[in-house]
Amino acid sequence: MSIQTKLFDQSKNLVPGGVHSPVRSFKGLNQTPIFFKSAKGAYFKDVEDKEYIDFCMSFGPLILGHKNEQVEKKLKEALSRGWSYGACEPYSLDLAKLLTDKIPHIEQIRFVNSGTEAVMTALRLARGYTGKNKIIKFNGCYHGHVDSMLIKAGSGLAGTSESSSAGVPSGVSEDTLILELNDLNKVEQCFEEHKGQIAAIIIEPLPANNGLLIQDKEFLESLRTITKDNDALLIFDEVISGLRVAFGGMAEKLGITPDIVTYGKVIGGGLPVGAIASTKKIMSSLAPLGDVYQAGTLSANPLAMVGGFETLKNLDKNFYETLDEYTSKIVKIFEKWLKEFDGGKFSNLKISSFGSLFWICSKENLKSADKIPANLGEDFKELFDTLISKGIYLAPNGYEVGFVSIAHDLQVQEDLEKRLWD
Ligand SMILES: *Cc1c(COP(=O)(O)O)cnc(C)c1O
């Protein structure tokens, strides 16, 4: 029995399904999860000393690559000072100031510990601020494991919804209205049908959790207009896109100003940080100023704040240009290989890409989740196995996107080419 299978067996005994997050389970794949022990730059190593080029990057946070030296140095210094006070500290000010200075549409921010927590707070804030209950969510957008976001379109009447997880009561799903992406008519109808009851639309402005479903700018602009017209808020969930496609995320990229933004992933540079941000007016509804309660024992943890700040301070215009250039080179390398490898075995697969994200699927330019081919999992299984054997790691699920970091430089790109064709 390999070390990997032994560890997984032990883990299955201790932890449900052997994993602490279901997407790590390699469900639907031919192999059991790989256990990793160390990492540097664009590479990580499993417990059997096999090295992989990592295109998952902890599902996005590691925009500088693994174990960046400068971040490591500052984290060690932070560690030597102490790692939790449960009181005010100066380190979160650096991060808050950097973010509010560089992102014009946010005046205030509050740090939490995960993207899920950020979304949960954003929804409560939107409801508290508007005094309304209903939230529009789009099929195929992931907003963390918040009860009211674990909702899918109902199988019965059009516009109905039901929970997509056991343990979410129907009372919770009633206030979530599910629509398809890229269908403005449905959004208009929904506002008509639920007049005066919709607190907010929440959307990933770059949906990247269920394939990469790049939206038309016009669709997002229309959401901005219709929310304004109906006294509802527009929440951009930029947990993936924020600080990754540009410092100010898709809002900056498209010049669309949401009312509330949620951040996660890159914002902590690999340490647990999430955040919600908005105008002073909206943020003052949060406790202790306002009557929307929110709190956190470990919020703005001093280590995590330093990890985030030391990561984000590198992200200037040049940085994003280089990162996007690396990504298009990597996409080209993969595309050529997919077309030609083993007599065209993977030639049905194509790559969609935006900024430093890419997604492999048999269809391109998809804008809504209902168009994703049903055999995606089957296509992916074989591709994943082949890449693993070559020491190339993608997130272990065909619906997940690939992430490129600034450590995926020319040398790594050459190595990728070599590994692919070997
Ligand atoms: C990852 C993600 C979340 C959840 O964040 P966690 O830190 O995993 O709780 C929420 N929204 C989006 C858009 C995400 O990509």
C-alpha cells in the first residue's frame, strides 16, 4: 500500500470522507487524494517526494506562489511578536489602508476569517440596510457554504428554489431567488414579481467556481441599473476575482461600482482572511455603530493581516501585466498540447481564460451554468490522470478553474512544456 493510500485510510477514519473540504476528496476521479508536505514557488511536493507544478495554488490565494521569501520573513517577525490579542492592533490598519486607498469604491472594510463569513455578513448587511429579505442569486455562482446560498433552482414551478444541501430548511430557501446568468429578462421579471421585497442581487462578477463563465459587461451594467432603480443593493462577490484580475477586481476592470464587495482568497495571501467592504454609509449599519450584528474572535488576526499586507503590496499594474502574460503563455502551451498529444486524444478540449484564471472544457465562451456539457467530469478524469503522471497538478475537479501565480515564470513555463511532452 502506498504512503498516500495509507494516509487517506487513516484520514477517513478520523475525518468524514478523509477531507476537511469536499473538493479535496478526488471524488469521481481514478485515484485517492495526494497528500502534500511542502512547497516553494510554482511547485509543491507530495509525501513521496514527487514534485508537481501547481495550478491550483490553494484555490487562488497564493498569487505570489508558494512560500514567497519576503512574506515568509515578515510572517516570522510577526510570529515572534505574538499571534492573537482579541483586541485592537496596528497591523490590520496597514491592510485596511492599502485596500481603501487603492480601491476607489470602498471607503470602509471589515476583516473576517473566510469568504463564506464575508458573504454571510454581506447578506445580513444588505437585508439590515434595506429592510428587505429576498436575495437574487445566480445558478452556477458559488458564495461559500452560507445556508441561504446553498440553494438551487426548484424542479417545480419556474422561479421556485430549493436547498441544494440537507440541513437547510425551506424557510431559508424561500428568500433566495435563483436565476440563470446572462438572462436579463428573468431579472426584470423577478423584480416585477417581488416588487419592494428584494434586498440585493449577489453575483460573482467573474463566475469562476463552476467553470469560468465570463459575463458580458452589458449584463453586469444592467444589474447595476436595475438594482438602483429598485432600491436594492448590488453585491459583487469578488472572493476569487478581487485582487486577482486587478487590484480592484472586476469592479475596477469593468468600471462598475457595486454597493458591497466581498473578498477572500488572495486578500490573505494564503492565510485565513475574508473581508466585506462598502461605503461608510452602508458599513455604519454594522455593530457596534449600527444594528446589524457581526463579530469574530480571531478576526483581523495579526499574523493573517501581515500575510495579506505583505502579499498585496506587490500587486501593482506591472505585476498584473506580467501575471496575465504568463497566463496567456501557459494557456498556449496547454492548448497546443491538448490538440496534438497522443494522436489528438484530448483535442476536443479547449481553454477559456481571463486574467490569471483558466478553465479546460469541451465548450468555449459559456456564459451560464446550464450550458456546461454533462460529460465534463468524464473528460476531466482522464486529463487529470495524465497530467498527474507528468507532475502537473490541477484542482481535482473539472468544474474548478486553474490559477497562475507570479512564480509561474519563464523557467516554469519551459518546464511545463517539457513535462507535457515527456
Ligand atoms: C471561495 C469562494 C467563497 C468561499 O470562501 P471560503 O474562504 O472558502 O469560505 C465565496 N465566494 C466565492 C466567489 C469564492 O470563490
